[in-house]
Amino acid sequence: MLSRFFSTSQPVHYLVGILLLGPFSLLAIWLLKGNWEWGYLIVCLILPLALLLVQFIILKNELTEQNSYGLFAYTMLTLTVLAIGFDWKFTLCLLLLLLAMRRLLSLKTGTATIRKIFDGAFWISIAALVMPAMSIFMMVVFTSVFLFDRTKWRHWAVPFVAMICVTVLAFTLETLLESPIISRVFLENEYALTGMLQQWQSNQMAAWIMAVLAAIGFVVYIIKLVDIQQRVRPRFSVLTVWGICALALALGFNSDYLLLLVPVLAIFQVRAVEHVRHKGFREFIFLMPAFLLVLALFMRY
């Protein structure tokens, strides 16, 4: 079975994921789009880095057991989103947000708290300059502060300091380059509601399934909150808020925002695989990301 191949963590698993999200994704996007853009090259360079960062976050924070299920789920779900449609800016924002997630989840150690909060808010603020709607993820920063260390008032002030620093840098660059950077945040067309809830498209069937599965996962997490170990509960709460933000953007603004939901959805899917005892049902859940990829490719034709 395929799940047995990924039941351990070996270098070959990383190699498979990097090849699929690197050279293979570049070729697949080129063929699916029917034309060449330099943005495709940015995508195939960033996605393997994001894969390694996701796996690092999973292992460092003990979000799953010592296996490569997360690599498989993340790779398949990412390819699914790319098959539905994408913009290279989303992959850049994904990498920035993952850098923020890494720092925010590390608040669990209780060391260098101010620096980690600043770094998390800093990366998210930069992502908001690329795509202003990303500012919603500041909710994740304040959620992390509340869950990990809410007793000191300065911890609540640090995110605002990070945002001010990024604003000053962006204003300086905009003045020097005479190109809209910080001013883009205030453009109305950056917040046009054209998401999944506004218009139904048959080729987005896989996207809707991903959204529904994510919503079910968040509800199950909330119901099962008391059953999760106390030491890892805050980390999954941060991931849940993260996923809710990404899901809200996809439903309200653009289905391409589902790319930001992929890391959280992959982690929750792996947790389900690890806790289901029925062998057949467990294999079905494990293969669900691959089924979604096939569906996304099928609905394009």
C-alpha cells in the first residue's frame, strides 16, 4: 500500500515531493496553461522550499508522528490547487506566512518571545504588501500571543511595532521607486469579493471539497479540544485560526487562497489518518488528496 511507503521518514520521500513540486509542477503548469510565463519559474522554485518548511514545522512542533504522511498530503493538495488555478503571488505569500508560522509556533518554548512575535508579525506584514488581504493573518499573531504568553502588555504591542517598521520601509521604497507599494493596501480593487461564494464554477469542485473538508476538520477539532494533549493544544488552536483565515479568504475573495489552507489541511488530514483504526477507511483518508488531484485535473476538461 502507498501509505506503507510513507509510513517512515526517509530522504527518498523528500526527493519525491521536491521533484513533484519543482520540475514536474513547472511542466504541468506549462501544459495546463498552454503558454509560458516567468511566474511559473518562481512557483517551481518556491514550492519545494515551502514543502521543506512545512515538514520542518510538523516535526519541530510534534504535530504528527514520525512519518512522511504530511509530505504526501501537502504535495498532493498543493498540486490540486495548482490544477484549479493559481497566481505566483500566492506562492510567495505562502512562503512568507510559513516563515511566520514557524516563529509563532516556537513561542511554546517560552524563550525570545518578543523576537518571535516581532518576526511573525513582520513576515505577515510583508505578505500584506504583496497581497493586502493577507493582513487578516494578523489574527494568528494575536491568537498566538493569547495562547502562549498573554500576561505581559508589551507582547501585545510588539505586532504593531513590526507593522510600523514594515510600513516605514514600504513608504521609503515607494518614494524612491515611484511605484505603488504601501498605497496598494488602500486600493478598493484589492478587496473585490469574487470568491467561491459569489460565483459557482463546475471546475472548482475539488476546491469546494477541500473547503468542506477543512470546515469539518475545524468543527471536529473544536469538539475534540478537551481530548487533545494540553502541551500541543495551543499549537493546533493556532493552526485552526490560520485555516479559518485562509478559508474565509477563499470563500470571499478568490479560490486561489486555498493554497494558504493546504498546510493546515494536510496536518489535520494526517492526524485523522493516524487516529483512524479501520484499515480500509484509513487508507481512503490517506489517498483523499490524490483523489482530489485527479478530480481537479478531470474537471479541467
